[in-house]
Amino acid sequence: MSDRSKLLYTYFKQNFAQVTNPPIDPIREELVMSLVSFIGPRPNIFDLVGNSRRKRLEVRQPILTNGDLEKIRSIGHTEDRFDTKTIDITYASNEGAAGMQGA
């Protein structure tokens, strides 16, 4: 105990909690850390007969190369039940935000 009074700023000092989370481990946590995505409509879980069998693509990483895109586009020509379409979403950057209306 001290006879001196505390400075005013010592009352405003904030203690921060320490984060004790372990680092992310994608090898041991493969089930919850998967990068796999599906392209296509979800199947109807109530269709017991199986009339609505639509195909879905499984993509193992979230970034697609130009080669991957060409493979996906070619699937529509070889398979009758999987159609692909390319949508142009580019816009004129010199028009600013107004140029995005057409995209």
C-alpha cells in the first residue's frame, strides 16, 4: 500500500483477453476444413422415386483455372443432362458505378 494517489489514466487502463485458439490444422480437421464445393442444383430429398436426378459438379478447390472452365463448358456438349451457359458480367470501368447497371 502506498500513501501516494494513483494517476488518473491508471483507472482507464484496459486488459485484453488472450486468444488461446490453436492454429488451424487442415490435415487433421479434414472433415470440417474441406474446400470442396458443388455446382448445380441441390437434389430433392423428398423425391423417393428418383425422378429429379440432376447432376452436380464437385469442385475440389474454390479457384478455377481457364482450363477448368473449359472442361466445365465442354460437359454440356457431351452430356445431355448438364447444360452450361456463359454469362457476361463485364462492364465499362470508365462509366463508374453507372456502368455496372448493364452487367
